[in-house]
Amino acid sequence: MRPQNYRNTILLSALLLFCSMPIIKAQEAAAKFSLIPYPTSLQAGKGSFILQPTTTIVTESAVFKQEAEQLNRLLKQYFGKPFKVSATKKAMAITMRYSAAITAEEGYALTIEPKSIIILAKEPAGMFRAVETIRQLLPADEHPGKFATKIALPTVQIRDQPVYAWRGLHLDVSRHFFSLEYLRRFIDRMALYKFNKFHLHLTDDQGWRIEIKKYPKLTAEGAWREFNNQDSACIVKSKENPDFAIDPKHIVVKNGKKMYGGFYTQEQMKGIVAYAAAKHIDIIPEVDMPGHMMAAINSYPFLTCNGENKWGKLFTTPICPCNEATFEFAQNIFTEIMEIFPSKYIHVGGDEVDRSSWEKSDECKAFMLKNNIRTTAELQSYFINRMEKFFNSKNRKLIGWDEILEDGVSSTAMVMYWRSWVADAPVKAAKNGNQVIMSPGNPLYFDNEPDQNSLANVYAFSPIPTGLTAAEAKGIVGAQANTWTERIPTEARADYMIFPRMTALAERLWSDTHDYTSYMARLIQHFPRLDALKVSYRLPDIAGMAEQNVFTDYAVLNPQKPLKNITLRYTTDGSVPNMNAIVLDKPLTINKASYVRLAAFTASGRRGDIYNLHYKQQDMAAPIVNVMAAKPGLLCDYYPGSYKSSKLMAGKPEAVYTVNEVVVPAEAKAPSFGLKYHGYLDIPADGIYSFFFTCDDGGILTIAGNETVNNDGWHGPFEKSGQAALRKGLQPIAMDFVEGGGGFTLKLKYSVNGSAPVEVPSDWLKN
């Protein structure tokens, strides 16, 4: 939803000043105004305003009292003491002024002159967003060891407002638990980048995290579990990366067993809600049902149709929608949830429901017959619609994952779109009159492992799907990134997965113009601020390398450092690089088979990703000479079915297609399938070719009979790379690809002798 534009009646003096200042475009402003998200408009002046302890904060309206306190709290961190606050005009002051001319709820105008700072806003939320802009103009270290006596702020005129009303981040605290302290830090960082919706996933099969006084066993029992397979996977990874170690703060011994878990009391969560509200961030609670309820059913087995609680083929047994006791339980829970969370929005989940127990239930059969419900999908719709009526009776609005669209949902429910493989879901929802929050798994599931393309993919994301009229597009209220924590057991790992991707989304949703080059230049200047805030962000990628490397005589490892103030260190014995590893400060010549492990280190010793680089000597592959006139395109064998590895495809394919580019054929419509591409690449010149193979779920690339890239197994979209030494002419290529269900990505790029990667041209593909 796009907020209203400013009227053209902002104070004449401010406009005259604004017009007299030189306009600085985003790409030109990165050095001086490294703001993320970038403002609607920014015009620079000359000189600066000097902040010092004698500066006064003037609040001309009591409506901005809380925002003045937030600003004062921020400035105290730099100067060691609060500034004076006054309701009357002062010289050399920061003035917070009400302006009815600013119609956007979160809009503001900020004017910094040598003798004053004036902030105009109509609503407290807009005034607070201006405070966060000032925060980004201040030095990076918000907690300096030595307090300042003066800080210069550059003169500037900013007019700003968000493009989208819903700018959200989601955090799953059920799979792995996070402390109250982390939630507060998370909220602080959301505020810094102007997010306004915090979706808190409080319950799931693995743990119930919020106290419900009517049902105490939900936390006494449901908040604790023995280590599961997700913990085991993290423990294996922790051998090389301590960020995967299970956080000991959340481990206890109960009845002689080591248990993992934790929960928030209602009073604790009310404190978090108030903390977020002061920063104009709305916390939206999610209690997922009717599925994902194993943690509750363990303690209250009457909730299921058959008293059982187990995993089905994909998902767990849901609660029973044919029993009045189920609705009494749900309504009692949400009544307490509403007492904790004043948000207009309550998320009911509604996703991934295994309805097989409903199909077998005599009680459900009778209920469906009585209520003219034909299918269990309609029965799920009945549950969601009934819960919405209950929410509405409490003046709340229901949000559900996009599965709630199936078999009917009212136009008043809010739909959160996540299934990127169901491309028409947000279009159907918007045409139905539903408000839609865009949250597609690719690229907005931040638990998907990041690669060198992840940041750019988030920045390029557009919330408005194709197929909507301008009027219908107004139903797209914004977007949100989700972080599911099955493989995220620590706060440091959560930071790594979320930062800096969330900054790209922040700019995408707030700003009306986008410039990725400018954004990257500004982002680099934000790393010192994130360091000062102790954010364990993912370091930028080291460029100029492939994972599987070949050479004919020798290779040279000469990677491009992503930041000036980092050090590259490596090992050749297979050990994990640490601060004692060899420094790579000049090109490294490699003339024998080698295994190099390379990582970047910050000055504080924090390590970035480990790059595992394999080198082997390889003769130039001779071209195929006995091929009769080759035809355009690759052949693609189609294998419907579920294959967890591309190596498992065997036998005769159901169909064979010809593709003229590296894409999944439109005929591949099964929920899960495998593809075998085969043919030739028409290589234009001799050289060492690097191939960049992106798969979701997995695949293996073979060039000239040699496995070049192994990107196999089920995972999110991720790029891996490898090399082949190729002579000019036709070279055999094979690509095995599997889709496990839930959306796919398949891309193939190449570079030659170190050039920038580009898509493999269609005219290279032959069969």
C-alpha cells in the first residue's frame, strides 16, 4: 500500500532553502550520506551543524515527547549526558515541529542548517523515522569509549516517506530459542533500517514459547524437548563453525535428561511489545494452527481427531476442526495472546496441514455431512474462517500463509504469500480483495544459505506481481523476510543469515528509486556501524575464484578482497583457517594438485566464510570431431518423481524435450521431478572456462566427461562453481537436476580466463 504523497504546502522557508541546495543523487551521495534506506529526496548544503552539550531539543508539540526522549537517549550515548529539552524556541537547537502538510504517517522532512536542525512530521512514527536518519548521520560507534564534546552533522534537506506500509521481518523462536536481550537488539536494528513489522513465530512442532496461563503445560512441557535431528545437524557443523554450537543458555536438565528450550512469560513479552512500540514497530504474534501443533498436542492429546500425535509423510498430525473443544482451546489461547499483543494483526499460520487424520475420522465425516463440507480442504477453510470471525469479534485482523486461499477465504483476511512455486496465489488474493504481504521463499527466506548472489537478488525483488491492475496492486501492502531457525541455533548465526540481506530489503521497501551500485557503496560504510553494534553479519564475498579449479601448467590464486580492512588467510593441510594461518597478501602460484582453504578476517578476528578451493592439473579437452551436423539446443530427459539426489535418476525417461536455453521445460509439471540434460557446448576458443551452476534443489554439471560442479542434494537456490580446460569446438555437457517440490531455480553462467560471469549463450547449446 503506497502512502499518500506530501502536499506542496510545506513551510515556504523550508522549500526555499530546499530549492537552493544542490541535488545529490544516490550514487553521488554514498560517501557523505551513506543512508540506508535512501531517502525520497536529498539535497546537500554547505557547512555543518555542530552538536554539543549546549544544544537543546525543542518539542513544540507534546505529541513528540517520546521521540524527543529517544533522540536524547541516542545523543547521551555520544556525549555522556542528556541534552536539555524545552517546549519553547531556542537558538542552535534541534526542533521537532508538527506539520499537517506531511500526510504520510511515517513521512518527515529533515533540515540541517549551520544554526539549526528542524524536523517536520505529522505523526510520531514519522518523527521517529527522522531520529533514525539522524542516527545514521552520527558516527558509527554509538557507545564510544571517550565521550564527544562536538559532533558535526552535514547540512542537508531531506524529504522522506516509505513506498510500502508493511516492511517486515520474521523470526522463528520455536525451532531454536532466542533471549529477551536478543529480541531487544533485533528491534533496535529493525528501527535503524526503518522496518515497522516484527512477525514473531512463537509456536511450532519443536516448541511452545509463550506462557498461556489457562494451559500451563504448554510451556511446562511444550517449551522443552530432547535434542532432535536438527540439533544433531548443527552439532556436526559446529566442529568447524562455532556459530552452529547449541546455545548452552537454553539447555537444562529435567528429570535426568538434557533438554533444550525456553519460553517467555507474559510479563516479559509485554515488556518486549512496549519496547518495540516505543520505536514504532508492531509485533505480530503467530500461533500456528491447525497444523504445526505437536508441542501443544503432546500435552493436550484431546486436540487431535484420534488422540495421536506423530509425523506423517511430510507434516505432523493437526488439531481436529470437528470438535468444539478444539475451538474452545484455540479461542482461549488467542484471548490471552491478544492481552499480550495489542497489534491489530494476529497470525494464525494455516500452512502445511496433513489432513489424512481428518479423512479417517468418523467424527469429521459426520461433521462434514452435517455442514455440507465436501472435502478436507474445505474443512480447513472452515477452521480458518471461523477463527477469523472470532478475531474480528475482538477487533483484530487475521493473517494466514497463502494456503488459506485454498477452497475459500473471506476477502477481509490478510494473506502472507510464501510459496513461490504457486505464482498466481498473490494475484488471486489481490483480485479477491485480500490485502497481501509478499514473502516468497526465493529470495525472502533468510534461512536459505546465502551465496554471492543473495544480496543482489533481495535488492532486485519487486513486491508487485505481474497480472494486476493498478487498483488491484494497491492490495499488495508490502513485503517481509522470514528467518526459520531449524539450522540457526545461536544469535550469532541468526545475525549472519539476516545481515546484510535485511538492509537490501529495507531499501527496496522504503525507497522509490533503486541503485544497486550506490547501495553497495553505502553498505560498505555501514559495516563499521554493525561492528560497533556487535552484529555478526556476513562479510562480503571474496571474488575472483572457483571452488573446483583446473590448470594446464599452473594456476594463480589472486582473489579480490571485498573490504580494505580485512586480511585473507589460508591453509593447505585441510585445517580450518584461523588467525595463525598464512596471510595471502600476494598472488599464490599453484603448480600441483592442491586443497586451499581460504577465509577473510576482520581486525577483531571475526572470520568470514571458508572457501574450499580444489586444484588439479588437466589437459585441454579435445573437441568431439565425429559428430554429424549438430542441431540447436540440448536434449532434456524428464523423470517425474521424488529424487533426493540427482544420482538416483535411472531407467527410461517419461519424455524427452529439446531446450534452447538452460531452463526447466514448461512441460515439467509434477510436484517433484528429475531432469537429465545432455548434448554439447560449442566452445568458441581454447581456454580455462569457469562455470557457475545455481540449483534449487540440486544438480551436477559435467563438462567433457569430467564432473565440474557438484551442487547436489535438496537445498535452496545456491551457486557453486568449477572449471574445465577446453579446446575450441563441440564439448560434451551433461546436467542432472532434481526438484523436490516447492519451487525450483536453475541457472548456468560461465567466464573464460577470469572474465565476468555471463549466461551461457543459446547458440552454444547443441545436440
